[in-house]
Amino acid sequence: MAGILKVPGAFDVTPHKVSLCILLQVYASPNQLFVPFPFSSFAQHNRLGLFLLALTKSCDDILEPKLHELINQSREIGSSSIDWLADHLISRLSSLSSPDDLFNLFTEMRGVLAGQDAGIVEDDQIILDPNSNLGIFLRRCILAFNLLSFEGVCHLLTNIASYCKEVLSSRAPHEAHLDGSGVNLMEASEYENMDLENLVFEKVTEEIEAKKKAGERIPFHLHVPTPIFGLVEDIELSAKPTFKQSTKGKEAISYAMTLDGSSGAVDHGFFLRSNWQIQGYLLEQTDAIEKHGSSFPLNALEFMLGQLQKLAPELHRVHFLRYLNSLYHDDYASALENLHKYFDYSAGIEGFDGIPPSSGFNNSGRYEIALLCSGMLHFHFGHPKQAVEALTEAVRVSQQHSNDTCLAYTLAAICNLLSEIGISNASGLLGSSYSPVANMGTSLSIHQQLFVLLKESLKRAESLKLKRLVASNHLAMAKFHLMHVQRPVLSFGPKASMKLITSPINVCKELRLSSNLISDFDIESSMMITDGSLSTTWLKNLHRQRGSSVIFEETEPGNRSNASSFFSQPNSIPGSVSQLVGASYLLRATAWEMYGSAPLARMNALVYATCFADCASSVDAAVAYGKLIQYLAAYKGYKAAFAALKTVEEKFISVSKSQIMVLKLQLLHERALHRGHSKLAQQICDELAVLSSPVTGVDMDLKAEASFRHARTLLAAKQFSEAAAVAHALFCMCYKFNLRVQDASTLLLLAEIHKKSGNAVLGIPYALASLSFCESFNLDLLKASATLTLAELWLSLGSIHAKRALTLIHSALPMILGHGGLELRARAHIAEAKCHLSDASFSVPETSGVVLDSLRQACDELQILEYHELAAEAFYLMAITFDKMGQLEEREQAASSFQKHIMALEKVTDEEDPLLK
Amino acid sequence: MGSKEICRNELRIAVRQLSDRCLYSASKWVAEQLVGIELDPVKFTPSNTRFQRGSSSIRRRFSTNENTSTPIAGVSYVSTPVMEEDDIVDGDFYLLAKSYFDCHEYRRAAHVLRDQSGKKAIFLRCYALYLAGEKRKDEENLELEGPLGKSDAVNKELVSLERELSMLRKNGSIDPFGLYLYGLVLKEKGSEHLARNLLVESVNSYPWNWSAWSELQSLCTTIDILDSLPLNNHWMKDFFLAGAYQELRMHNESLAKYEYLQGTFSFSNYIQAQIAKAQYSLREFEQVEVIFEELLRNDPYRVEDMDMYSNVLYAKECFSALSFLAHRVFVTDKYRPESCCIIGNYYSLKGQHEKSVMYFRRALKLNKNCLSAWTLMGHEYVEMKNTPAAVDAYRRAVDINPCDYRAWYGLGQAYEIMGMPFYALHYFRKSVFLQPSDSRLWIAMAQCYETEQLHLLEEAIKCYRRAANSNDTEAIALHQLAKLHCELGGLEEAAFYYKKDLERMEAEERDGPNMVEALLFLATYSKDQKRFEEAEVYCTRLLDYTGPEKETAKSLLRGMRMAQSGFPSMSAEHFPP
């Protein structure tokens, strides 16, 4: 253990302070004239003064430096007199052998101060102004000494003895190094840090000034991940007692030391000195835990926290961190235990050394936060029922204590909970218990309840000016609009029109509103800097300085440049804010994906991956990368996609395994279908289905997707009736759980099945239904593809419908060419060519250019995709065209290509796929 | 009988040896047990079965060649006089040191013995140093910080003591007492496993050192650890096991052991107090009171365990007895945590909670790990409506001993008071886990489920059922069960529980609104079930009560008579004369 533990809050005389007093005496020796004895110049003298000033300001730290550390630090003054200073200090300290010596020392100290009545001060005499910083410090020391009981004096004496002992015993070897050349590595690194600190100093002071003006509260961020975007819980715990000390100024002279016992514990083995740094360290760890999720080293942090708790038992946040740590490692029992412990302790009075929490919050004002947290804990562990109970209780208690802030957050959390679990199994959940939603009447569907709640929560957050919450509420709202098809809000009655709509405009609006957050923070960024974050910045720099890896080093050389440019300057925007803004981009990408603009979706995902990867949680980042890879697969073929997947897999090695896993399976399935490996496709399909039902609950989206893919596989294997049955069941399920978007695509799939089975008449109604779904839900790309299917269906009814089909295709073509993937484009091209070919009025020589052009394009695209079946069809059509045109050579070429693809399709090789484990 | 005689002889020598080594609390304990042995052994002719375990004498007498380990302990006891020899060699210094020690001048005692090499002298020196360190530590705790906060004061002698004792052990020149001290030092340092081993070694070679046993007991936190200890089968082991079972909340096992021990040590105050403790945990307050009354008659200046007696008196609301007890301990020794707790209890009973908190605080000042004081203080804060403070106090109690179900219960209660029944459930769950046989805990939990906010009646029913099964003295559970079932529409179950409740009330001759309610329900129910005779019985019983129920019963009776006699009269109408 380094240094001597000190009780925060009380100003005690410690050996460290005694040495400061001795140095002060040297600095302002009353008897010396002009430049005092040991100094050769003013500059040196002033440097000592600055050094002492910095030391006195950091005297509220939890740990104080040991004597040899102090001496090492004082070398910064860098004069020849330092040896004399050190000797003087040590000899003075070691000469203190009886309590009386101490009394005499402090009596002497009084002489350093200029008396109030001294009146005339001679110009060249150095006298400490009693009201200067140093003077006040000295006076405090003297006062504290005078207050000591005799036992206290005895303690001080023994402490001084042990404080000196180590230096005295190591003195002999130490002196050998005093020429300066033999400074060991450890010290060297300390010097570097010192420089660094000086840099940070200026910033720190500014920030502190700003904070003094601004903040009564210290926001304590708790981040809660949700699959699509992180709803950031920005709980403002009322200020910790330590805040009081911030007025004393917080320039911390401090440096990191590797703790003997923990040096093996990765790079967490830092020991921190000041209260603020510990707070900062805790905050940083909080962020890190959240960012890295379960890949965060459990035991290393646990060890650190144990140490911290031993050192500072009154620092209850340690319990909270323990809670977080076990939460992310899915240790339910310990998470629950620590959560309760944290709130039991921090909410009481006795644990606070008698300093009452800052005004604005009454003492019982924290228990609702406890409920909020326990609600989120249950949510995390997949106990929606308990979560709802806890959150409703939180609502009630915060209403009781009129804690509007907490209420707003709780409402947001309930919304989040509802939107996560509401779709599959929440009906009846809320009705069963007394809850704020229950009084809205049970006639409302869960979606309407959610909508009302979201509105309510947003209103509250806006009136309370909780910017982050407003932003995250906007995001939730956008997500709601995106995911849920609704009837027009005002008409619930049975007679109201049953027309369902989605509202992309609302989504867009909400997203924009949520992004406003960042501009708000630009304006007041300096005000919102938290106490911990400055220490965090400092720590981050330290990490870099020492070249130790920050666990999660970017492995991709391509991304490194982006990321590091963001690293390099300390970001003035808090992590939570940029996380929120990042989430809005991610949501934007999803929205565009849904509405059918691939380039825009890709752009947003790209923005997210480059700009916000730094602060994103790994789950979110994995989602963004997944989107990019999906884009690659659809537009650049599988080779590129798999190459990218490989790097991403390395990057997220254990973090969000399931996400990457799902992506990989999707890609593999897609490719197997195209290549005609239906057996493999089926196998992958089954794996996907397994993934959709993890222990914690069923992922409805994934489940729907798995069965969708199952139907497609059956279709590819030409088992039409089975495929239709599966698709039918899927449709029913989607309808039941309100997955309207999936409904539309399932209908399309049904149309497709009927088309393939040669039953075009049956297929048309499905295609039309899908079309109308897409229209009302604004699913543009899907609509284009439905139009295409419809055209194909018409076409297969006979050549008389060729014209109608062609107009349909032409209407969809702009959308398809602009946003569609390779497959869709190829299909459109082939269909167009087919239309031309089957048109009775079509004459080959005149329009062959059009046909061949589109066929050629289709062939190119399909070859990238390795989609043998369609490629064969395209080459066949091409061969026919050439045949009609009489170009035999080209005809042969096309025919041989056709043969190649047919062969590939028939030769269903069981070649081991390297990507399939 | 021989066995008693042997115990007596063993104890007699042990008292002398222990007090010679200044292990006073152990010698006190041993002496108490010595006196506790029945004086007139001829009265009883013990059967063989009674002495199957523990007593070596029987076996020796019947000269069975079973490999019992008890005789080995006897052997080690025989070898103890060897230590007496060096007493003669350095007797003078030793005597001086012992006198210093007796005057609490530990360092002086250690100093006198600095050059002595006898085992006894070495032990006394180390022990004196240890105690000196402990004393200084306590003082420092007081000087550095309030004893309510955590403090980092340590016994500064531990390091040097450990060094010396480990060296002695390596040389093999360590006696059982040294091993005990070594174990103590290691326990203080936190290496519990090693400490356990050493203590086991110590008690195996010298079983009469009760201090070693009790240190060992505090290190046995689970039954697995207890079972895995390689202990010799000495009769002292029974004392140890009884105590350990009690700590592990196996009260019935512990009680059985103590009752068995009482066969030999029938006058032992210690055993009586321990039995009282076990009975207290089993909530047999009447018996506890009787035991303590007798204890106080025999040993009027006893302070140990008296706080438990005060708890019982508190629970029974015996004002004067409690005040008498408080006065007695106050005069005897007011600076004992037990005394402070008793006084605190008294004030609490009087409703003067501020004063009571003050005394609990004093108890904590005297011993900051005083578990019951933290918990009781929590109760007081709850009474004073200072829930955050109560939460804090309870939480500290829980941190000292996570098995203290009262503190968990208190935490739950505090949160329930704050209107957070869901949050409180966590704590109630903890407490019922630790004490599943206590109906009050189950009832508290059930009431939590029953609150308007949670309204989880199914869960509440489950809890009440547990409560009803585990001896619900206040008879809340049955009534509530009936009511809840009624509310949920399970009339059959409701009738079942009302009947049970009724039987119980009859058996205990209680009366009141519950009785009326039960009767009324049963009357209506059996009427609806067309069991008119039964219904009539209930109705007639209801007629004994005043109030609206009487009228209801009357109208029910009338209705039934009408229905019964209605049929013939109807027929009469059909056939007019």
C-alpha cells in the first residue's frame, strides 16, 4: 500500500503535511534576506513556491505520497539545491523524536507567517501572507495541530517515524544515484507523466472554473445497452459529498504507480491518488465495462475494486461498479447483491461522514433510483415481469418524492422494456399489476400504450430539460415509428378506418430532433464536463504515453487511422452524447434499409463505424459492421463480403458472437441458395433457428427470419407445397405478433412460390396484397421487387400479357437500378428481356440491342453472385437471341456458358466450405 | 461414576494449567464446567448407551480394544506434567511475569521473560505481546476514528509473533498453547485455512483449552468445513459441536447435544445458557425465561447472554422485570455491550427511542462488531421513522454476519415502510432463506405480496401456506389464507382454512372479529352447499355475538328454515283443503 491512508473530509496533520510545512519554512524563511540561502536564483525560489502550491492543492487526496516520492517530485525544481533541500527535510523530520519537538516545530511555523500586526514589511524580506494559499495551508496545519489531543500527537510522531524510516534505510544506495545519471526507469516514467500533468493542468483549471459556475450535480452515467441502440441512462445521482471539496481546487499532482500485487493484472494495475482520479477511474471503468460487455476482464477489475474498497470504504461507488461488472458477466446473484448493497449504503446518512447530500434531493431521494436500476437489472437478465414491477414501483416512489427526473428516466426505461418485450408476450403483463399505464384502460393495445408512454416520457424530459433523455426518447420514438404499423392515432373505435400506415416522415423528424443533442452540447460542452471525465482524459493520455494497449486495440489497419484521429484530441463531447448521436445514425441506417435505399443505409452505417466506433458499445458496433457487410454481399458479391467478415470476426472476437454469427449464417445461406446447395442451405437454416431461441427468450425477428429462410430453401429445392405451408405458418405468426414488414415479404414469398410452381393465377393475388402492404408501409424497395414479381407472374400467363408486364417492370426499374442489389437487378433485366422476347410484335434485329444489353448486365451480375440458376437462364435467353440474329459464334459462346452454369448447378459438390467451421 | 470422576480430574488439572498460562477465559470456562459436574455420582446408574460417545471411562473399564481416539487424548493429558518441570527451573521470573500479566502490564511481563527458553515462558511472552498489541489496537481505534466507522488499526505485534511462532513450529518445540496462539495470529491475519489446521492440532493435543475451541468454531462457517475437521473424539468435542451447530443455525441438533451433555454437567450454567440460546432461536420464549430465572438465581451477577434474556422480556413486555434486570447489570458492570443492549431494550420498551439508540451506540462503541446492537438500533430507527438510518444500521449488521436473518428482515421492513414492497421482497427472500421455519418472516413476505401495489395474491398464498405450516403463533396466516382464497374465488379452500382457523381459535380460546368472520363465512358457505345442519350450527354460534352479524345470522336461519319447511308448505298450497 502506498502512502498513508487518510480520512477524507477532515483536515488532519499528517507526516506529508509536516514535510510541506518544513519546505514552506525553507521557502519563506523569515530570517533570510533577498534570495534565501539554498537558492542560487529567483527562478529557483519561485519554482519551489509553485511546487509547494501544487502540493498544497492536492492535499485532499486519499493517499499521500511517501517521503521518497516527495523527494523525487521535488527534483522537478531542478536546482543543485535540491540535495540540500532533501537532506534538510530528512534531517528535520528525523530529528523529531519527542512530542515536544513537534510542538516546537509548529511554534516555529508561526514565525513564518507574517503577524497581522506586523504592519510594515521590509521590501526585501520574504514573508508569507497569511491569506495567500500557502499561508492558509500553513495556518490550517497549525490549527489542526493545536486541535490534536496528546494521543494524536503521539500518533503523528510514530507516523513520522515510519514515514522517514524507509527513506533513511534506503538512503545509502540512493545517494549513489544523486548525480542524476542513474535515475531508474520507474522514475523516468514518472517524469514523463509529470510533463503530461502540466499540460493537463491548464485544461483542468479551466474546466474546474467552468464547473464551479455550472454544476451542482455530478452526472453519473449508467449506460444500458439495447440491441438496436443504446438508450442512455443518464442518471443524475445527487452530488457526492466529495463535491464540496471541488471548491478547493483540484489540480492534482499525482501519478500512477503499479501496485506490487496487481502488476500482473493487465493494465489496470494503476494506483490512483486523488479522490477525483478514483472517481474518474471508476467512471472510466464504467464506460469500459459497458463498451466491451462480457469480454471485459472480470477478475482484474474485481481485484482492483477490492483494493479500492479496502482503501476507501466510504466510496460506495465501488459497489456499483461491482454490480455493473457482474451484470455484464451475467452473474445474477452477485449483481443483485451489489446493487442492493450500493443503495443501502449510499442512501443512508451514516456512510457519508456526516456531510449531507447537496440540496435539492432529500435523503430518501435515491431509493427510486435503486428501483430503476433493479428494474433494468431484471430487464437485462430477461425477467420482464419483475422488471415491470420494479419500474412501476419506481414510478410510484418517484412520484411520492416528486423526483421528476427519475420519473422521466423510469418512463423511458419502461418504454424501452415495452418495446423490447411488448411484441411477443407483454399483453396482460401490465394489466395484471397496478401501474401508471393500467389506468389508461386495457382496451388499448400494447403498442398504443407504448406510444402514449413514449409521448408522456418525452414531454417530461423536455420540460425537465434533460437533453440526453430527450434525445434518447426521440430515438425511441423513431424506432417506434419505424417498427410499428399503426392506425391513425385518433381513431381507436371499431368504426374507424382499418387502414394501417407507417410514417417515415415521423421517423425522419424524430431522428433529426435527436441529433440536435450534439449541437446543444457543442454550445455548453464546457459546462457539462463531469468531474470524472477530466481525470479520465488524463488517464487515457497516460495509457497512450506508456504504450500499453487499451484492451480493445483496433486490429484493422484500415480503421486505425480513423479511430486514432478521433482519439488524439480529448473529445469535449461526453461519451454518452456521442453514443446517442451514433445510435441515431445506426437507426437511420436501419430505417433506410427498411425503406429501401441501400446507398443511404450504407452511408449511415459507414458514418457510424468511422465516427462513433470509439464510444460505441461493441454490440452496436457489430451491428453497424454487419450492415456494411450485408451491403457488400448484395452489391459486390460474396467474395468481398466474406473477406470483410473475416476481419470483423477477428475484431469482435468474443464480444457479440451471436450477432456476427447470425450475419455469417445469413451470408452462407444466401450463397448456398444461389449455388444450389439446398442441403447445406437447410443445415444453415436450422442453425439459425437454434440461434433465435437463446436461453433468455425468443428473438422474434430472428425466428421469423429463420422460418422465412426455411421456406426459401424449400422453394429452392422445388418442394412447393411444403414451402407454401411454411410460408403460410410464418405469415400467421407475423400477423399475430404484428410483424407487418415481415408480413409483406412473406406474401411476396408466397407469390414467388406460386410463380415457381407454375401456378401464376394463384400467385397474382399474393403479389398484389404484398404490393399494397408495401405501399402503405412505405417499403419502396420491397414494393419494386413485388412489382417485378407481379410482372413475372403476368408474363408467365402468356405472351399476351407481355406488354403489361413490361410497363410494370419499367415502373419499378428506376427504384431497382438505383437501390436494388445485384440479384434484384439481374432479375429485372432478365424479366425485361423475356418481355421483349415474348412480345409478338417484337422483331429481333431492331430491338436486339436492348435485349442483349440487359441480358449481358444480368449475366455479369449473376456471375458475381454465383447464382447459377438465373445465370443459366440469362445465357439461355442470350443464346436464343443470338440464334435469332444469326450470330452463331456468339450463340455458341452463350450456350457453352449456359452449359457451364447448368453443370455447376447439377454438380452439387459437397466441397467443404472453409467458412463452415 | 468413573467418567464423571475422570472429567472432574481432567478439568481440575486443566484449570490450573490454563490459569497458569494466563488463559483466563478458558480457565474460567473450564472451572465453570468443573463445578457443573454433578456432585453425587452414586445417585445415577448410567446405562451404557448413555455413555456410548464421549466418555472414555466406560470403554476403558470394559477394556474393549476398539481404536477409539479418546484414550489418546487422555495420554496427551498425562504427558502434560512435563511442562510443569520447567516451571521449577525459571519459576521466579515466570512468577514475576505472571504477576505483571495479572495486572494487565503485558509488555512488562513480556520483557521479564525475554531470555527465558521454557515452553511455558515462551508462550506467556508471546501471549503477553499479542495482548499488548490487541490493547494498543483497541486504543488506536478509539483515538483515530469513531468506532462506528471502519478503521485500519492493526495489531502491530502480529508480524513478529508469526515469525517467531512459525520458527518454533518448524523446530517442533511448540506446545498446544503455542499452536493456539499461532492459530489466533493467523486468523487475525486472514489466513483462515492454516489457522483452522493449527487450531485443530492444538485441540487434539490439548482438548481442554476452550478458547481454542471457540476460535475454531468461529472459523467453521459452513457445515462442510465442520465435517471435514479431523478432530479426536474427546468429550470436549461435544461442547464444540454443540456450539458450532448453533452457529450454523442447526438448533435442534445443538439442543440435542447440549441435553446430552447435561447428563454429565447437570449444573453447568454455561450449558443452561446455551440451551436457552437454542430455545430462543426456536422461539420458545417461555422456556427461555424459566431457564434464565434459574440462572440468575444461581448466578445473580452474570452479565453474559443476559441481553438475550432482555430480548425475551422485551418480547413479552415485562416492564418491571426488564427494568430490574437492567438495574442489576448496570450495577454489576455498566461498560459491557450486553448491559448497554439491555438498557437500550428497556428504553425501547418504554418508547424512548432516542435514549435507546444512545445506549445501543454505546454498546457499539464498546464492541463495534456487536451484531445484535446494530440490528436493535435498526429497529429503533425504524420506530423513529428514520428509515435511511435504519437501512444503514441493518446493512452493517448484515455485513458483519450475512446470516443474520433479523437484519435482513429489518431491511425488508424498512423498505416496505418506504412504500417499496417490490424492493423489500429481495430482503425478505434473504431472511426466509436463512430462517425458513419462522412464520413471521413468511407472513411479512406474504404481506408484501399482498400490498395494493404488487397485488400478487398467488404468491402471497404460497407464503402464508409456509407460515401456517411453520407454527404460526399469532395465527395470522390461516385467517389470511382463508380470506385470500375467498377473494380469488376458491371457496372450497377458503372454507377449509376458515374451519382450521376456527378450530385453532377454539383450541386457544380466542375470540374476536376473526371468529365472527369465520363463522359468518362458514354459515353462508355451508348454506350454499346445502349442508343446512352445519350452517345452522354456525349460525347459532353467531347469535352469541352482537352487531350486524347477529342479524345476518338470524336472517340466514330464517331463510334456511323457510327452505326446509318451504317444500311441505308449498305442497299444502297446491292442494287446498
